Amino acid sequence: MTKQYFQTEMAIRYRDTDSMGHVSSPVYYEYIQSAYLEYMHSLLGIPKDKKLPHIMVKTSCDYVSQARYGDRLIVLSHIKKFGTKSFEMEHVMHLNDADAEVVARGESVHVMFDYERQQTYPIPEDFRRGVLDFQKSV
């Protein structure tokens, strides 16, 4: 069974680049956050003006090659691991061209969070099932 990835397309804006003309390293963290938000709002069917039931608590990014203004990136995101109250995601960013060159690989960790009580809680089984129904595996 082949794992499904959630796909988010990003247009690289001029303001995303640095003085060398390639995407500045901090911008990749914005791409990771945007891809996470798109995936979760789509998966959970929650309108974008509503809070998601989890918070991002950690991110990391490895830079592989350059992307420049005018390029288009495809971010392939998936949940790679569930904990008791948290889950880990991977985000592979590649150019949207014939070679599909990987430019960066990011990871993020998210914790289920109740905003009213200001506390974490265990991952609901329906969330876990929804992810597995879409991705086919972790």
C-alpha cells in the first residue's frame, strides 16, 4: 500500500528571497507552517477562521538545494509518527518542474491542545483514523 501525501503548492515571492537571490532559510519555516495548516484544515474540515485542536511545538529544516523567485514549490506533507498526545510530520519541498528536485526537508511536532483549559490531551481516535484513512499508513 502506497502512502499518500498531502500536497501544498507554494509560489515563491520576491520577498521570500535573500540578497543572493534564493529563498531565505527562515522562509522555509513559513512554508512548513502553511503546509501543516492546509493539511489539517482540509483533513479535519475546520474552516480557516477557526483554531485547530493542536499547536506546533517544534520545527526543523534541512536545506538541500536552491529555490529562487519565480519558482513554484510543492510541499508533500504527512504524519510520520503518533505519540500519546503529539504527532510528528515530515514536509518534503521540491521544485514543481520536470526534475522535481528536492530543495528542503522539514519536520514539525504538534501537540493536541485544549485552548479553554490551556492543557494538552490525548490524540482522539477519530483524528488518528482520519489520518490513516487519508495517508494509508504513517
